[in-house]
Amino acid sequence: MKVLIIFVFSAVGTAQCKGSDYLKNFKEQLELKWPENKTMNVVFHGHSVPSGYFTSRKVNTLEAYPHLFLKYLKEHYPYAVINCITTAIGGENSQQGANRFKEDVLVMKPDLLFIDYALNDRGISLETAEMSWRQMIEDALTAGVKTILFTPTPDLNEDILDEEAPLVKYSRMIRELGQEYDIPVVDSYMHFKSLKEAGDELRTYMAQNNHPNALGHMEVLKVLVSTLFN
């Protein structure tokens, strides 16, 4: 039985207003039929969340937002040939991700690239994280790769409503990079903050303190799709 992913979207907090237009050429490629079409590579670079880690080191690949996004694309672009490639490594920060970026990411020849590192960047300085994000963004854009940034999903050890929480600073940095480089930001952090402000219990969306469960990954997908396709 085929299961369709269908969303009714409200206005979620997104840092960029050009997300839909940004992928105009990418979407046109997805519409092409054989023999005019080509294989499209969508790469997700980051840490344990895009890797699909839930609890007890179990990796739920097909319930994580990269593959939920692949499912969304295939339901809307049935003639497209799409590879969903995850270059993420659990426990890694953006400095480590930047060090292997050319060898592990650009070698995949991505048509679309997502970067998601902020949760683990709390282990390095904000300045080091910003430098690493800049390096990856500039390397990708120089190679002509459409690049999308993610703010972090929640960590229940922080109060998402506290404006002094560490993830607030990293989220702000990512939004500012999106504005500076004129690229979209999938603002997961703002979305989950809005859910909390509306009275939702964030633990409902979490497999453990710092890993979303399947429902949490679906929420990330909602923000992703609303940012890039609405």
C-alpha cells in the first residue's frame, strides 16, 4: 500500500524568503522524463541527527528526515532519478565536517546539499564553528552546488524558550550566514520553539534528549518542505 506524505502548512519561522525560487532549476530537472533526465544527487552533511540516530546507537535511516525528504520528492516527481546520500557522522562537529568536505561531500557531485551541525558545535567555539560553516558554504557555492543550512533540532537539556541558551547563539549565526550568502535556512530551531510556545511538550518529538524521534523528524521535514517548496 502506497503511503503519501501530505502536509497542510502554516507559516513556520524561516530565515529566508527565497527558498522556493532558489531551487527553480533543481525542480525543473526533477520534472524531466527519460531520456532528458539525469540522476540527481541530494547530499546531507552533518552529525547524528541527519545520520538517523535515535536511541542506544540505533540508526533509523528510513525514519530520518533525509529519507523522508527523498520520499516526498519521489511522490511529487515520479519521473526523477534521485540519490539520497548521507555523509553525516554521529558525534561530529562542523570543524571535522569541513576538514573532510571536499573528499567526502563534493566528490559526490551533489545537485543539492544540506548542512546540519549546530547541535555538536556547542563543543567548539562559536567563532570556530562559524569559520567551519563558512568554509563549507564557500567550497560548495564555488563548485556550483545549491546549498541549504539547518538550524538545530532541540536538546531537552536546554530550555528552548531561554534566549541565553547556547543553541540560540548557534541558530542566530546560521541565520546570519544564510542572509549573508543569500541561501535558504531550514529553521528547525524556530519551529520547535514555536511548538513549545504553543503548549506542546517537546519530549513528544524526541527519542532522547538530543535526538528527534520519527515524529520529530517529520516536523523537520515539514519545515524543510515549507521553506523550499511553498
